Amino acid sequence: MLSSNSHCPPNSLTCSIIFFTLSRGSQPANDEMLHLIVRMASSRAFTIDTYQFTKVVVGLCRDGRTTKAWDLVHAVKNCGGAVEVPVWNALLTGLSKDRDTPRMKLVCSEMETAGVANVVTYGIVINHLCKSRNIDLAIQMFDKMTKPDSAAGPDTVIFNNVIDGLCKVGRTCEGLALLNQMKIHRCDPNTITFNTLIDGFCKAGDIDTAHELNSRMVEEGIPPNLVTLNTLISGMCRNGMVSSALSFFHEKKMAWANAKGNSVTYCTLIGAFLHANNVSKAMDLFDEMIREGHSPDAVTYFTLISGLSSAGKMDDASSVAAQMRKDGFRLDTKSYNILISGFGKKKKLEKALKLFEEMFEAGIKPDVVTYNTLIDAYCKAGDFLMAQNLLKKMMDDNCKPSLVTYGTLIHGFCKNGDHDGAMKIFQSLKDSQFEPNAAIYNVLIDSFCKCGEISMAVSLMDHMRSNGVAPNIITYNAIIKGLSEKNMSAKVFELMDQMKEEGCSPDFKTMEILAGWLPAIGESERLRWFIEGKEIAVS
């Protein structure tokens, strides 16, 4: 058995076998074998093969042992062994995957000191810095490469990486300035360069500059591709230029050999027209998409279902869902939720419930959004028995109700004037893992005030405070209005002072209530005090 402590040092053949074994990855690189590599390097009896050494470092990094690769490379270096550029670059790549910026900087510095850093070295580091949004450090390194005395000047790939990094942090004008420098450094921009800048300006909302870049691209003989087309169309749609985007598509579909459009192009346009409530144009594009031989994917179908449901075109949405199934796609929970919500808003509860039952048949588990959507629909329809049954089923199915679930039920019961039912749900909420928030308290307080049960509303406000929930202007407006209708002026004055102490500023509604009530009871002076920020509850 080989031992690093053996009196018989490994010879050239032994070293070759060890390196071959490690480099092809047929045996894990254990500490003993790695130590033998260091001994080989220190003995100078065997020249380490750069290709095999690089493969060992790559293998260690691939296996998540980047620190071991670091130790190995530096051990070989420190004992006087040769560490060539490919080995260093392999280590840099591994450190990049580990997002280890500090050690990458150290390796780069070591390579610069040794005079071996090359364009690949800088490319690895700059790409990493750009992706990690450390753009200023990337620019520093890039600037170092552009100096006349630099041993390694930037290439097109490095320019593209820096431009992309700048665009991703919103520094598009600096990216454009780099494009203008490329020729100085004998680097030719390519399709990726222009696509990156076009995307950056589109995301910044500067569609005019994006189009100028597209024109420049064509003038310089760089062919636009599908990415160029889709980026510009997406940018125009996001900025409300939907009709222009469609015209641009039809124009370029004829002019550009490499950009005829695909399912992504159509999906973007369909979604934009649906968002603009132009359902007929969206459906025309869907038909055109199929005629052009582009099969709709799951995203396209989801976009249509979502857009048609939002537009209230539930029959069309159902037809698209049926076509989606026919084409071999499964509706997911999100798609079902959108359809259920759409039918709920249309008060077609039977269809909504049928879809809910269909989910179970399809093996798709309804989530909290599914239940909340149905509960809300049944509450709005006044069917509180069904709403409560859904809450029970929700719990039986181990789908935990959310604060929205309880809030929906409480709001529904209050709107129906069933305060007992609302308080039962409120008690269930308090018994759950959730704490009622200001919105839920306000629904109850407002409802009790409207039916004249002021003492209950005030009690809830006290409970609200004791639970650490600060009353807001909606709370105060509801109670002040309720108290004013009962002519309980002393309590109103007390609340007006509380508002000031708690830093709760009155809104238009507050002033409307007080301006209509205080003069009527001969208390106009107190209204002036309130406006001036003075104390109100004085005799």
C-alpha cells in the first residue's frame, strides 16, 4: 500500500498512475492521495501534467470540495511545484460556483503577481462579480484590462458580461457607453451585446433608445434574432404600446429571416391585449398562432384562462380550459382558482363548486386560495351555511384557514346583519394561531356602530388596544360617527383627544362627520380647537 511516509518515494510511473486515477474520477481523491501529489511536486522528480492537475481540481470543485482544491493548489505552489494558468482558472471557476468572492480576489491577485493572469482569468472573475451584482468591483477589474500596459485586454464576451451587469442594476447608459468603446479595443459587438442593451432599455421604459439600438444593430450587419424580437415586443407591451407591438411584430416577421415569432411572442401579445380588455384581438392572435404552426404551451393557456376570466368571459375561459386538457395539459391549482374565482364573481356558484369537486377527481389538492375564493363567493350570495361547511371541509382536509378566511366570513356575517355569527367566527379566530388585525376589528366595529350597538363597538376598540393592535382612522371614523348619532358628545371629545395623542391624523371623512355634527349641537368651538390641535375634552 502506498504511504506518504514511505522510505521508498513514489517514482514517475507511480505519480502518473495516481494522477490518471484522480483525473478520470474513478476513485475519490482522499487526503493521502492528495498529499502524495504535493510530495511529487516537492520532489521535482516528476513534472506534474497540467491537464491532469486541472482535471483533479475540477473534480474536487465539482464534488463540493473547493476548499480541498484550494489547499492542494497552494500546497503545490508553496513547495515549489508548478501551477499553470489552467489550474488556477479551474480553481477560480470552482470558487465562483461557491460564490466565494474574497478567495477569488486572492487567487486573481496571486496570478497577477506571478504575471500569469490571462483573459480567461479576468473573464471568470468579472462574470462572477457581475452576476453577484458587485458591479463596481467588476468595472475596476475591467478598467485594469483596458489600460495600455495590460497583458490581457477585454474580449467581446467580457464586454458583454459587463454590459449585462450594468443593465441589470439599471445603469443602462454606462452599458451603452461601453458599446461605443468596443471598437477602440478591437472587439466587435454581436447579437448578444445588442440584445442585452435592448433588454436593459426596455426594462427602463426607454423604448425609443431600444428601437435606436435595434436599427443600429441592423445597420452594422448584425442580424436580429428571436430574442431581439421578443424583447422589444415585451418592452412595448409592458409600456402600454400594445398596438405598436403588434404592428412591429407583423412588420419584422416579414423582414427578419431569423425572427418569425414563436409561442413566447404570441403569448406576450395575447396577454397584453387581454390586459387591455381587447378579448377579440387576443383570440384572433391565438387563432393566428395555431395557423402559423406554433403549438400553445401551458403558459399560453394559463394566460388566456386568466385574461378571459378577468374580463368576465367565463364561457370562453372554460372552452380554453377544455382545449388545454385535449392538448394533453393538466390544469394546475392556480388555473382552477382563477376559473372558480371567475364563476364566483359571476354568481355561477354551481359551476364554481363543480370545478372544486373536479379538482379532487383530478388528484389536485385545493389550497387556501381555493377555499377562500369559494367561501367569499358563498358569503356574498348569502349562503352562510355553505360557507361554514366549506370552512369545516377545509379544516378536515388539513388546509389551514388564513386570516383572510376568517376575515371573509366575519365580513359576510356582518354585512348580513348576523352579529352573533360574526362573533362566533371572531372567537374561532382568537382560538386559532392568528391574531385579528385592524381590518377585522374595523369590520366588526363599523357593523356594530351601524346597528346602534355602540357599547359593543367601544368594547371591541378596547380589546383591539389590549391586543396590541393600534386603532386607525377607519376605526375612529366608525366609532365617532356611531357616538355622534347617539349624541354621546363626551365620549367623542375623549376620542378626538386620543387621536391626537396617538398621532392618528383625521381624514376627509373625519372632518365631514365632525363638521356636520358639532355645529348642530352648538360645539363649533371644539371643531376649531380640533383643527388647531388643542385639547378637546375640557369643560
